[in-house]
Amino acid sequence: MTELDPHTLHVAASLVRGRLATIKLDPRMDGLQRLGAHRALTQLAIDLEVSADHVGPKRCRRKA
């Protein structure tokens, strides 16, 4: 398996953080479930960002 590039890891962390923003609105979960999911997803986002920083620097966007 090839290694993931930092950009992919940052995108994954961004997607997780986006889900965090909507988790408090999920009517299928009670308060404890939301709290547990929030903590787990927060830790996942942090882990992804740390992994991305460890693999390499952020990719700079080129202006066209």
C-alpha cells in the first residue's frame, strides 16, 4: 500500500470536522451518544492532522 499524501489527510480531517458541525443536530442520537461521537471524531481529526504534518508539509495552491 502506498502512503497517503498530506493533502489527502488534511482533506479527510476537514471532512471529519464538517461532520462534527452537524452532529449536534442529529435527532437520532441522545446527548451521551452525541458527546461520545463528538469526542471520537475530534480525536480522529486531530490524529489525521498530526499524521499529515508528520508525512510532509501542506501542499500550496498555485494561482492560475
